[in-house]
Amino acid sequence: MHWSSGSPSKSLQGDALCIVISEAECEGGNKAAEWSRQISMLAKAGLFAGKLNQTYAIPVEGMPELPVVILAGSGSGLLQAEELRVLAAQAARAALKLKAGRLLIQVPDTLSLLTAIGADEASQALVEGIILGGYLRMHYKREQPVYTGLESVVLHMERIAETVETDQWIQGIKQGKAFGEATCLARHLTNLPGNLLTPSTLARAAIEIAERHGFPAEVLDEQEIEQKGMGGLLAVGKGSVHPPRMIVIRYQGTNQWEDVTAIIGKGVTFDTGGISLKRAPGMEDMISDMGGAAAVLGVMDALGTLRPRINVVMVIPSAENMPAPNAFKPGDIVTSLSGRTIEILNTDAEGRIILADALTYSREWGAERIIDVATLTGAVLSVLGDLATGAVTNNETMMEELETASIRAGERIWKLPVYPEFREMLRSEVADIRNAAGRYGGATTAGLFIGEFAEGLPWIHLDIAGTAFLSKERGVNPKGATGVMVRTLLQYLLHLSPCEEERSRNTVEG
């Protein structure tokens, strides 16, 4: 998708023009004089009232260069970043329904009066919203559609001023584009069917991202995984004809490889539950069990564009969990890379096992803080539904920073309690730890299992089992894969950059 900013001096040409209308402007008829009559008629008919996230398309006669105007309601109050993001997503969806290829967004000169955020946040939210709302899932029907989505978007200023077209505005566009495209990359990978995405093809996708940005990367195959002593990953993957992979990409944004943040994504490309077989209804959604891996790959792709002054190591343990004569089974004892032994009580609790090896491996790459992202437990849906991501942590300061990032990104996180009794539930009589602790407190105990392998490093676990894959469209997210946590992780990582800290300080001081 091509992006640009325009001014009134440029002729308006496109398949659709989107203008933002508040409730007050809709009632008063003092907005968009050329469309005021139509807006007034729509308001009287109850078809459009300028309410937040309300859209309406008006055909335009005698203007082939601009055949449709999309009205986007901004409500009655000041817009926060997430509200502006969703508004833009709704405008993009309206454009998709019209099969528009070229979309113009008329940015009001009163944008600062409509929003409670700065120019950089506003432009970032607008761009993110358009990209996220304009996402189209790939399908595999014999008859492929001619229309493939939005091709270009122009942010058109009503009355351009020096205070609008600033470095902050341009920086926001760049960041919004990187965030939005990274999220859509994660969505695409997560939506791929299991026969088209195996551990080896996921590894190839990771290598393509690394090569595109010049990042060092490595992929361990099943022999190297066994030689390394990654017994957890090897056990989970050995029942499949598609062998496991351990994938690493490094991003170095400073002169020295220090102060390294590890982002780790669960990469189970399909999960049958193994010997502890899942029920058949809904199993098709298990193509999304590598949503954590997709999220961290999206993050790395965006880092390649934004190039912040930070150091990040991405680790993905990838496997396919299948029942087979040689599959691991309940009662097995597995030795992890850390040397800890794991008693297997449930082979459908496989994600935590492969993440254990990944956390240990990230320490070998110099990790000083760790965030893992995983579609880990059904138990988290019992607590939070599909509305929020569950979190377990051993470091409150780091958690507060991530929560702040999630608010800016518009992605909900809820921290789960970590009472000592939960850890006691993981005790095993025959091994160092067991991989399942029963149905009660399952989201917390699963997270704490992973945390044991952080070895005391600051660590956060994000359980996206409810938020990675939706049964229906909501907000900026489509039905299917959401790419959740890509934008939160990016906000958090950019905050670690000295450039971001300086930019935030200058904004406050200014």
C-alpha cells in the first residue's frame, strides 16, 4: 500500500474520499459545505448522525475523478489514539466494500481539537487504522477475486499549516505504517493452513525477513536440536513427519551487544493435542497455535524498518504436535536444555515445554530480559474471554512499562496473580517440574512453568490464546488472526531506545 500526504493545491483524485464528521457538525450543518445538504438529509432520515465509528457512503454525480464520499463519524468528545485508530479502520472497511483502490483521507485542520493526543500519535493512529482495517485474508478458492484491496492512501490536509506537516506528523506516519504492516504480516502467517505452514516453512519465512533487513539468523534442525540437548522441543515435535526447528534472529541497534531483550514466540504450527488428543470441534482453529511466533516475526520486520537503538534477540521454538507411534506421551520424563527434567502429564500442554528450551537458549544469546508470547491455555479464555491477553510476570516494573505500551497500542493486557501456592502445584514427585497442574488456575500455573526457565531474569509471559484468533470482527481486528501483541511489543521496545526517551522528553518539555 502506497502512502503520501497531500495539500489542497493537488487535485483530488481517487476512488473514494473520506471526511470526518462529528455529531455537532452533523447537526449544525457547518461542516463540508459541498456535502452539507446530503449530510442534513441523512441526519433527518436517521441514516448518519456523526456517531463514533459510524460510516456512510455518498455517491457523487458528475465527478468521475472522485465518485464516492465516505462519511466517518467522530462522535461528540475528544478522540484518544485507539478511537482514532478504530475510526480509520472503519473508513478502510467502507472503502473495501466499495472496492476502492485509491483512498483519500481528508484530515481536518481542526484535528488537534478533535483529539486528545499529539500530532505524531494522531498520524500513527490514522495510518495504523487504515492498514489494519484494510487487511484482507488470503483465500484459496478456484475463482480468485479481481479486487485485491487498497493500493494507495493519501492523507489530504484541508488547510495545510506549518504546525500540521511537522517532523512529528511524518514520523507518526512512518511508525504507523511499520506497526500496521508488521501486524498484517503476523495475521497472514497465523491464517496460513497447517499443510502450508510447517516448522520448516515457518523457518524459511523467518530467514526471508532476516535477509530482507540484513539481520543475522540461524535455524537448528532436528539433529542439531538433539545434539544441543533441547529435549523439550525434540519431544513435542518427534511425533510429526514435519520435524521441529529452533529459529533465531538478532537485531543489533547499538555498537555493543548488551542490554539485550529477548522476544520469544510459541511456534506450534498445528496442535492436535498429541496423545492427549483434543476434541474435533474447533480443532481447525489450531492453525493459530503459532500466533506468538507470528507476532515476534512481525516485530522483527518492523524493527528492520524503524532501526531503533536497541538490541533484540528473537527466538521461536517450532513444532507440530501430532499423535504417532513415536510421539511423546503422558508419564514421559523429558530433559530440557536447562538440565531440568519435566514430567509429562498432558501432551496438550506442549507450548510451555518448547518455550522452556527457548528461554534457556535466549540466555545463551545474551538476553537480560525476556518476553514470551504464546497461545498457551484455554484457561485464559475462562478468565478473560477473547477481550484481553493474560500476563504472568516476575518483575512489576517491567510489567508496568509493558502495560503502558499496551494502552498506547490499544491492546488490553490483564496481569494474573502469582501466589506461592500456584508454584507448589507444579511440583513433581519424580522430576524437577511437571507440565500440568490441573484445571484450576491453569493460565497462571502454565505461565509460572515457563517462568522457572527465566532463571531469575526479568520476564513476562503473554497468553494470547483468547486474543490471537477471533470468531468475528471487532475494533481494528478482523475475523481470524489478529496479529495481537505486535504493536504492544513494538511500543515497549521503542520505549527502550534512547532516541524514544529523548523524543518523549522533548515533547513534554516543549
